[in-house]
Amino acid sequence: MKKGASFFSFAQDVKLSEAMKKMKDAGYDGVELVMGDIGEITMDTTEAQLLKIRAMADDFGLEIPSVGTWLLWSNNVVSPDEKEREYSRGVIRK
């Protein structure tokens, strides 16, 4: 059985390399990345940056089976506010 850990276990501003090393050292096989307002994965993170993060996970021998986000806690997909709904849909697309 494989086991993984989520970046929800760390502060939003943790360095990905530091957290991935801790996860690998703890014996995890995979990591759930998390997008937030701050940190290395945000709405402004480019595809090229994401590919570098993927390569970093590969270098640590970690799989990325899922991605989470802090952003939907404060941006509801079913909000009565159209701007909030549109932003949340953008978060999901990203």
C-alpha cells in the first residue's frame, strides 16, 4: 500500500523542497500539493513553474496523486455573488 501526505499538514508559506524532503524522510510515497494565496503554488504560478515543482517531486521520488486548495474556503462555488462564483470556477480550472 502506498501512503501520502497533504501540504495541508504544513503552513501555507512552507518551502516545497523542505516539506517534500520531510515527507520522503518520513516514508511517504506521494504528496498532495495545495494551492493558496501565498506560497509557491498560487493562481499566478505558471505552467513552467508547475513543471519544475513536478520535477522536484520526481527527484524526491514522490508521486502527486491529487491537488488541494485553500482558496475555496473563502471563495464559494455556489455563492450568491457572481464575481466570487467566477473566481472559484477559475480556481478549479487552474
